Amino acid sequence: MKVISEAALDRFRTSGPCECCQKFCQRREPHHILSRGQEGQRRIDKEENLVALGGTFDCLCHRNATLNRDGFLREDMAELAGRRLGKTGAECIKEVERIRSLHPSEVG
């Protein structure tokens, strides 16, 4: 199952504070909490599955999260998304897993 939304990704490609370290970034990058999988086959571009992390020239958060460095954990990223959305991190992960389990005709 894939949910592709460039509009959703664009909301995370703005200037503003990195959701992890809070450093102001000229351009943040969207990071998928639950990975996109090989060739993006499991890509879910929903706010519950995205955090805005600083790009390479602003801070190293997106790079470190992608490489699983400095203790970046999926649950921690989900908590950041949940805080932004007024949910728990577990609720965010559960929603993404629910979407992944749907048949393409069930996604709206």
C-alpha cells in the first residue's frame, strides 16, 4: 500500500525549527517515521508518518535519523509527530500500520 502526497511532503519542506533539535533551518526535509521500503513500496505520506528534520546544511538530524545514528528511534520520531498532532506516538504508528494494511480501493 502506498499513499503518495507531494502536498503533504511540501508542508515539511519549509523553513522553520527542526522538530528534533529545534534549531532554525532554512529548509527542513520530510522524514518518514515508518520507512518507505524498497523502491517506496510502503510509502505513506501522511502527517502521522512524517516529521520535519533539518537538512544537511542546517543540522544533522535528518541525516542521523536516516542512518539510525545518535539514538534516533522510530518511537521518538512518532512522539514528535504525535505532539504536533495532539496524539501519542503510538497512535501515529498505529494509524500508519492501519493504512498499510488497507487494500488500495479502501484509501480515501
